Amino acid sequence: MRGLLRWKKSKYRKPLILKGVRQVGKTWLLKEFARRYYENIAYFNLDEHPEYKQFFENTKDVERILQNLMMASGQTIKPNKPEATLIVFDEIQECRNALNTLKYFCENTPHYHVACAGSLLGISLSKPASFPVGKVDFMEIGPMTFTEFLMANGDENLLSYLDSLDRIEPIPDAFFNPLYEKMKMYFVTGGMPESVRSWTEDRDVELMQQVLSNILGAYERDFAKHPDPKDYPKISLIWKSIPSQLARENKKFIYKAVKEGTRAREYEDALQWLCDANLIYKIYRSNAPGLPISAYDDLSAFKVYLVDVGLLRRLSLLAPSAFSEGNRLFVEFKGALSENYVLQALRNQFEAIPRYWTADNPRYEVDFLIQRENDIFPVEVKSETNTASKSLKKYKEKYSDRVKLRLRFSLNNLRLDDDLLNIPLFMADYTDKLMGIGLQQE
């Protein structure tokens, strides 16, 4: 919401494209933003009303298009006070001409406030003919973080405590234990808003399971929208293989695990579709901790994670009952849920998408490398309290001159041992802040 408000007030404001997966809350957010900060909203859903598409076909005249939309829908856009109305085009990926018209909103009528949303926008935007570059602002919305889950669950006291931390020191049990329990709930619900609501408001596990199943079903139906019908089963096979890919000790994505005899070139387009749809994260292996981090990518080796930890749990058919079985939720299929959760938290805080690092004979693997400002930091994710960090030790031996701080996420308490910062899993959303404190405190 703060990001949207900055966009509204900016003198360089362009039409906004809000990206994010289906059912992540884009429409709700734009409507709520309009309710709080505008006199009214003019909302046009181009999927629900395909007849609106005709207004974009024969003209690029913004005023004429808006006139037709107002007459067809009965909605009002105040011409003498355009900043009073938020114009929303929802599911805009359904109309290429509407995407293209954003150029003319930007150039000819910059006084209008226009925001767009769509669930497969990454697919439409990957085709360069969709709209002219440089004429729109982008914002991306992901699933709710664990911090936002705590807000939804009414745990402001726990949040206030976490916000107040300004030193690396152990968390008292009075806060550590409830945060640990809430995090187990979050691993079950994930961050999709409807799933979170079914738990925080209704405490209904069966409803939550159904909600997650429905979302997964909606994604599978979206696979059929691939322009090449023969790729639909390939996308579905890759999607369903992700839990088994992450269940292995070596989580490197293997095409043969999708289907016996599969070759990479046959499935590369299908995998890229899932990336463009923002449904998966593709994490490349890094050859060395250099800058920029992308310059050292090994494009032949990567890991694949899901956009949301709750969706991964549901896709893996891991029952919510694991929630009550001690640490089982964190160690199930080689800690994949914990890694997925940490990746989501890091993705929200650092501009560059994380990488991972390996060394062979014997094998060592650092789960993630993150770029913070002009430094690269190794990150290990441990799902238990047994946290011997052989890979982090090996990484430091190899790159001793470049290691300012090593990070380890685990179920242990917050502490700093020399240059090794142990962060409890439930504090992953505070990684950037804790790193800043740790670098000063070291």
C-alpha cells in the first residue's frame, strides 16, 4: 500500500502494471487503495467483460476509449478532476490492444491515474509486441510474508517485539516459543490471502486445504492458455515434478526426473512459461561470489522452487497434521519447505534473485548466495537444531578474503559466532536488518 501511495504522489507517475500470480490479492489491493485514497474507482475487468476489448481495437484516442467504457459500464471518471478517480483495468493480459494503449495514457493523458492487474502478465509482457517499453511503472505483489501472517493473526505483540530488536542476542522463550508455533502454522497455510483468512478468521483446516487445492487447480487450468497446445502437458509434468525434485539431497533440477528419457531442449520452453507466469523461482548455480552476481551463473545448473511455501506443501500432499509433530514439518523431504520459505523472504528484501554454490569431491552445497549492496553473502538453511555447517566452512576456506558474514537459518536462537550469524527461521523477514546489525556488531 505504501508503494502504491508513492506511485500516486510521484510527479513522474506512469500507468502502473501490478504483477503477481493468480489469487495473490492484486484486485483486492487496487480496490482497497482506491477506497482509501481516491473519491471513486472506475473498474473494468477485461476477462469478465470481453465486449470491452472492442473499444481498444479501432482507436488509440484515450478520451474516446474512456467515454465508451463509461457509457457501457455506467461508471464515472471525473474529467475535470482526473486525480479523483483510479482507473483500473483488471486481467489486462486478455487484451493486447489495451496493453498497447497504456503508451497513449502515458504520453497524451498523464493526468489520469491508471493501474492494471493480471494473473499471467509475465507471459504477455515476455512478448515484445505487447506494449512499448518505458511507458509504464511496474510493481510486483507476492504471497503474504510470515510478518504479514502475524498481522492477519492478531499477533501485534510479537511483531512489536521483532521490530524493536537492535542487537544480536538470544530471543527470550516468551517470544521464541510462540513465534516458532506460529511459523509452523504459516508453513501449513502459506501466504495466499484466502488460505491465510481461512485459518486466521475461521480456524478451519479443511477449508484451508480446499482453498489451496482450488488455487492449484486454477493454475493448472492456466497451463492450457499456453499458445502452443503441445506444451500444456509438459508444463503440467514439470509443475507436478517439483516436490520430487526438491525431495532429493541434491536439489539441482533434472529434466529426466520430469519424465524418463526427457531432454532439456524439449522442456525448456515449458519451464520458462512457469517462470514468466511467476509461479516458480529458478535459482542458478554460481561459479564464484563475484559482482554482479549474475555474471557467474552456470546456466546448465539450477534449482526450482514454488512461489509459495503453502502451495508447495499442498502440491506435495503433506498433511497439515505434520504441523503438530515437533520438527517434522521442517525436516520433511530434506527441508524443502524451509528452503522455499527462506527464499521467499530473501526475494522480498534483496534486488538480485539469490543463487546457490556447490563444490564437488567431496560435495558441499551452500543453499543460497545473496547480493547485499556490493557484497556476496553465503546462506545455509538448516531444518533442525543440529546445525553443523560444513559447507559454510568450506566456502569460507575457499573465499576467505570475500566473506564478511555467513548466514545460517535454523531452529536455534539468534546469535553471532565470530562471522557466523544464526537467524531463527521465523526471523527470515528481518534478514537485511539483522545483517546490518551483525556487520556492525562483529
